[in-house]
Amino acid sequence: MPPGRPEIDPQLLFETDEQRQLRTVLRDFYSEVSGPEEVRKHLDTPRGHAEALWARLAGEIGVHGLAIPEEYGGAGFTFVELAVALEEAGRALYCAPLLPTVVLAAHALLYSGDRTSCERYLPRIAEGALTATVAAFDEGEPQVTAEQEGRGWVLRGRADFVLDGAGAELVLVRARTPGGIGLFACEPAEDSCRRTPRRVLDETRRQAVMEFRGAPVTAVGTAERIEDTVAATLDVGRAALAAEQVGGSGHALDATVEFVAQRHQFGRPIGSFQAVKHRLADVLVAQEAARSAAAYATACVAAASPQLPVAAGAAAVVCSETFRLATAEYVQLHGGIGFTWEHPAHLYVRRARGSAVLFGTADRNRARLAGLIGLGGEPAA
């Protein structure tokens, strides 16, 4: 890393009593309302999740407002507390749109510096009354254009693989304008925005194609800081996803350890065989590395550290590979039952594979990291 970097307060890397209490409350909540059976129950519903549970998560526990400042209706905590909630959501495979709403859209609004937009949308996000997402934030030239029509702006074009794109009530869209790149808030209406759900591997994280046909929008922020806003939002997304992946890996490891302690072969628990012990030890070592990487990325978000791009990129690589390994062993060490549709292992495998490419593949993030620390690769963004 570049010399002279500001150090992260070590206290941000350790869980406080309040955070432990939050984790306990959330684990109890998710064990009651989420899990594989609940996931399967809601996959075929229009929203893909139970709206009553979404309201409870916002109202009873206040997860949606954890990292939103009090001036915008939030609780005024930090991203560290939100990361605890995301880790527990990943552990339980909670399939509501926390990532697009509470992480991506909320942080894009905050980073934009647009007080009017923040005052309009963030209180509704914090209270669970508004689901939101972002579109065309991926690298490259957006395929959506913004044109001035009358006294306002309208969007035309197409954005693909938008998280919760078919259900979100607010979409923050990065679009080309006559003067460059802009960020716009769109509240989709059927007559001006066609939304088509995508068939994706991980059905617990819905995605859609959005086609804008003169959709009325309002500008968010200033053109000078749009690309910085988008880049920062994506890095926060990587840090948030890393926390989710740590939770998912933890579930896979714990469930597998429990199974091998109960399953007997040749008169012994299969967990007593050295080969099985070694495989699970490898997962545990990877899990601890992932937890450290995710914790540092989380601390960088909370501290607004300039090291966030490096920390988030490293966490994306480490946590994606750990989740892949943990879910592979989840299936393999469960034997024949691990390959069945009835067992939840395949749901975690799908989440692991889908998450691994969500904000760039591991190879893409490695190349970006190389550019950030001066080793070649992609230019630092």
C-alpha cells in the first residue's frame, strides 16, 4: 500500500458489546423468519421476499437506518453495525433487497452530497417504506442517455442485470448527458419504464433488464462528483458483499461440522477421519482470512479511509474464494444428500457463484488492485 496512509483505528476491527447484542438479536430474528424453507416459500412471489418481514426488520430492529445519519431519519450508527446485519443476513440467506436498497442506493445518495435528494428518499429507506437500487453503475459507457425535455430530464436506453430492478420503487441511474455523465433518480412507471426479470443462477437475488422510454427523472448531485460517487458506492458494495459472504461461509462451515459429527461410517463419525478434518481445517483458515479482509474493508468505509478501494478489492477477492470453497465442501462432505434439491446446500452454492461476479470477478478485482498499488494492471479508478 502507498506510504503515509492514514491508519484505521484498531477499535473498528473489534466487535463492541452493542454489536454483539445486535448480532444476537439478528440471529434470533433470522432463525425465526428466514432460512431455506422461507427462501423457497417466497421465491415465486412477486417481490421475492415477505414484505411483512421487511417491515419488521426496519421497524423492530432498525437495520435499514443503521448507517443513515440522524438528520435523514436514520439511527446515526456506522457501516460497522450495518455490516453485522449483512453478515447475519448472508448467514441466513435472507433474500430481501438489503444490498441494493440499504447499501447501494442509500450510500449513492449520501456520497452525492445532494441534500434535497437525501431528505426526500433516505427517511423512507430508513423506515422500510421504500425499496431502491442503482442502475448502469458498472464500468464502461452507460447505455442510458438523459435528455432535457421541457423543464425536466427524461431517460432513454437500457440497463441490464439491475439488482431488484423489477421491484425497486426508486432507481438511481448513471446516464450519459450532452455534457458528460450524470446521476438521476427515477421512480419507474409502467408507461415509461419496462422492467423484465432476468433468469439468474441465484434466484434469492433478483435482477432485471430496465428499458427507459422517456422516463421522467430528477438530477442528483453535480456532474463533477458523479464518477467519484459511483466508484465509492461500488466499493461500499464490495465491502457489504464481503460481509454477506463471510456470513454465508460461516453457515456452510458450521452446518458441515455438525453433519460430520453425526454421520457415521465404519462405526465412527466421519468427522473423526483425518482427511475430513484437513478439509474442514482449510475452510476454517480461509474463513478467518475472509473475516479479517471483510472487517478491514468495513472499517475503511466507516472511517471514510482513502484505502477503501484497495481494502474493498482485496475483500472481494478473498471472501468470494472463501465462500466458493466453503459451499463446495458443504455439498461434498454431506455426501449424496448434499446434491439434492431438498437440501439447502445448493441455495448457498448459487449465492456464492452469483456473488462472485456481482462487482467484478476475482481476476478483474486482482487486476484493479494491481493498478491501485502501482503494479500495473488496470488503471486505478
